[in-house]
Amino acid sequence: MSQQWPRWQYQFRVIMLGDSTVGKSSLLRRYTEGVFLDAVNQTVGVDFYVQFVELEPGLRVKLQFWDTAGQERFRSVTRSYYRNSAGGMLLFDLTNRASFESVRQWHREVTDTVQPFRMVFLLVGHKSDLAGQRRVGRREAEKLAAALGVQYVETSAKDASNVVQAFQMLTVAIYQALQTGRLAATEACVHGSPRALQGGGECPYWFLNYFPQ
């Protein structure tokens, strides 16, 4: 009997960060389910999503998403998930100035929590379809991204603009960090090993947010 190839080679955990109502859940649902709902219930605590992607032929990644609540009263819950994430998607609402001004606080909170290590971040300006209501300019957002040392992209869950691209950017950034040795694996198994075969041929690699300073 021939060996079954694993369905994925890498598994990354990604946490969604940002104020309440910036559209974290809408963006995730558009990406993972291909749907957009005008009315989405606010996240209470943390919700969980999964998506599989192929970065290149034969290179498959399982993405685990933690969709966190933006309200202050849930911060103690969401903080517990920071250390279990390889990447963080920092969202703000392009029509909500306050959500943009909160980005540094979110970034600092995560950075302080995971010390002495770091996480791969992507800054996302969401709701780009509402151009007439925009309160944050692209140049200003790009300046913040540069200050934080992260990439920037603008998205819209409503019209699907740059949704796939945003998640692809973050996934590639995590993978590149892994390949350059800046991201460490906390668990690994070898293809064809007893541990891999016990999992039905799947070989799970868990990569957390451990970037040596």
C-alpha cells in the first residue's frame, strides 16, 4: 500500500485584532466562506475559523484564525490567545478615525504580551468600498505601517476587494519568516514517521509567535 501524502505541510495560527465593528468577522467570513452579510453579530470572546491554502504547487498550509472581540471587557480573554499565534492581522475601519488611532495600542499590547518574542503583523484598512466616508488617508496608513515595520493593504468584505490578497500577504510573510529561521517551530513531525501516519498521513507543524529579538 502506497504512503498517503499529507493534506497540508504547515499549520499557522493567526489572530484578528482591532476595535469592535471594524469588520474582522466580515472579512474572515468573506475569505473562508465567500459570503458577505450586512448584519453580523458582534463577536463575544473568540470565534474560530479554518482555511486551507496552497502557496505554491505541493506547498499546502492550514490556517487557523482566532477572531477576537474588540470590546475592552473581553480583553482578558483575547490576550490568552496572543502567545498561540504566528501572525496578527491588525484591522481598522477606514471610515472610523478612532479605530485607526487604536492600532498602535493593539500592536503594543500584543508585542508586550509576547515578549521577549515577536509576531508577524499585517496592517489592514477595511471597508474600502465606502470611499466617500473615508477618514484615514492611504499615505497616513502607509506611514503607520512603516513605523510598525509591517505591510499595508486596503480591503472590503462587501465587494471582496483585496480580501484573498491580504490573507495571502500575511501567510507568505509567516512562511518566509519560517524559512529564514526567524520563526521557530514548537512541534514538528517528519513525513512518513509513525506520528505522521497516526494522523492519517497528515504531518502537523505548529509555529508560534517566537521571533528572537
